[in-house]
Amino acid sequence: MGIVKKIFGIVGAEKLADQLFHSWIKMKEKIQYSCIYPIIIHVPFFQNIYFLFSKSFAHEKKMFLMARRQYLKSKYTKTQNLFLLRRNIHRIEKGLLMKERRSVFALDYIQETVDMLACVFKEHGIDAQIQWAFDVLNEYFSVTDSVPVILKAKEEFKLLVQPTLAAEPFVPYQNFADRKNYFETFKALAHQRKSIRYFDKNNIPERTKVDEAVVLAGLAPSSCNRQPFQFRIVDEPALLKKLVDLPGGTRGFANQIAAMIVVVGQMNVSPTLADRHLMYVDGSLASMSLMFALESMGIGTCPLNWPEDKKKDDKVSKLLGLKGYERPIMMIAYGYADEQEKVACSVRKSIDELRKYN
Ligand SMILES: Cc1cc2nc3c(=O)[nH]c(=O)nc-3n(C[C@H](O)[C@H](O)[C@H](O)COP(=O)(O)O)c2cc1C
């Protein structure tokens, strides 16, 4: 369209080019919804033809293949894969807390888990995750029957130098004794949070505060505890300047943004196509927690849309040094609000539109 417009511009008919373009779009859309879509939505073969020359999904397909390769590579070359370890330990923990616990379970992945723990422990050293893995496996081996597969894994587990156990081991526990009711506090927080688009650029939130919020965001639920995301915090002005204009939705206030978080999804947490949406779901859940955590500290946020756009993905990947199986899910502008400015009402759906029982 750009070239056509330029040509028309030379002969002074730019407006005509615009009109023709919009008429063409309208006609195309009418033909699509009335003639083409009613037929192809029922015939997968036609759908394949329709998307044959489309690059819309190519980016995601390539990303999936890179993620799967990375996952399998780490599995078979025995390099550390914390996603796999967290997932397997989580599955074993679930097995341990079953009401009617079986005396033998996790046979198909207990060896893989011990191997991965050995590998991660060697490369990663001890931290809470590794301690948790040791504690859960200790519990597992003490309550399961000694069938050959378990015995073999247990022997190898025993060879690992066990870290000093924490006073309270990380194994399934009951947490209902000290529960409090936070409804009123949460209600106030949920009503208070609004998207902030104008920030005090002279007062960037301290990293210690942001880190505290990130730790809380990390408590968000994620599928099998895999947490396929990372928050990339951009509070350095030169880098921020290169990023703020990329999400289209910052038009009109990009120069007011004090700092930004790029929520990066990591597709390499699972080797299956069925799990390809995990990073979007889990990344979004954690992002909401992050925004609430920041709000609770008086730091305002504005989520920023990140549409499907390979060129923009590539730009961010280059700026942040992302891997081929990582991509931005969304961005979050953050900072102390410029209190002279307004926020939008953004009235919501009614309860009847929001929910439907059964
Ligand atoms: C995924 C997502 C993307 C968003 N993208 C933008 C954006 O690009 N620009 C913008 O100004 N607001 C953006 N918003 C903010 C919404 O407009 C806002 O959340 C909504 O209108 C509700 O208003 P509130 O957040 O002030 O309650 C986005 C929100 C979400 C959840």
C-alpha cells in the first residue's frame, strides 16, 4: 500500500488511493464473511489452502520447534532443565498428598527425576528449589514400596550428597490453621488499581521494591509449577527509549513511561504442542499478581498489548538477547503515578455478562 500511495502521491491523488484502499478492504471482508468463511470453516483441507501462503503462524511454529529441540536436548545430553525438575517433583508431591496414596507411583519418571536432580544440583548448586526436590524425594523413597525401578533410583539418589535439611522439610503440609480473611483488603486493592499512563519520571521505583513484587508474582499458580516466564525489568533510560514505542498502545504517552517490564514467555518448558499456550496463560496470571503487588506498594502499572508481529518480536529479542524459544507476551509500564493526571473509568461487564453457572 505504501508504494501505491507514493505513486498516487506523485500525481496528487493520495486521497483517491486511500479511498480505493478502504473500498477494497470492505469488499474483501464482505466476500470473506459471506462466501469464503462459511465454506472453509467446515473443511480442514480448505483451511490449509487458505493459510498456505500465510506467515501468520510460521513464527510460532518455528518457535515451537526450537523449544522442543531445546527441551529434548537438555533431556538427552543431561544438561540442567529446571522446568522438568520442578514439574516432576510437583507430580511426586501430588502423589504424596493423595488421600488414598498408592504404595508405588511415578514409575515412569522417577529415574528421570533423580538423574535431572543430580544434573541440576551439580550445575545449579543448592537453593530452595533443590532443597524441595531433595525433601520430596526423601519422603517418596521412604513411603514407596521397593520395586526394582524405585530401588534403582533410590540407590542413585542416595549417592548424591544430601544438603543439610531445613528445620521444616518442603513436603506436603496442612496450611489451614492460620488462614485469615483478606476479602476487604483485596476488594480495596482491586478497586484501587487502575491503569496508569502518566508517571513521575524523576522518581523511578527502587529495585528492591520491584524485586519484592516479583517474588510475590512468582507465587502465582502455574501449570505443574513450571513457571514458563521471566520478567525482564527495563529501568535503564537508553534501553527503555528503544522499547517504549514498540507496543502500539503507548501512542500518546510513551514518553511518560518511567520504566517497563517485558513479560517474556518461555516455550521450552514442555515438549508437546498441546502445551504451547502455557507460557501465555501462566505468564498472564503472574503478571496480574505482579501488578497487584506493585499497586500494594503504591507503584502504578499499565499493561501493554503485544500483538502478533514477528518484526517487533525480533527487535525485542535482539534488544534483550532472548532465545529462539522465548518471546514477549506483554509489557507492563510501571512507576509512581503522576498524580496530577487522570485515569480512565473503564466500566466493566455486568455480573450477568461476566458469569454463567453450568
Ligand atoms: C493485555 C492487556 C493489554 C493492554 N494494552 C494496553 C495498551 O497497549 N495501551 C493502553 O493504554 N492500555 C492497555 N491496556 C490497559 C487496558 O486498556 C485497561 O486495563 C482496561 O481498559 C481497564 O482499565 P483499568 O486497567 O484502568 O482498570 C491493556 C490491558 C491488558 C490486560
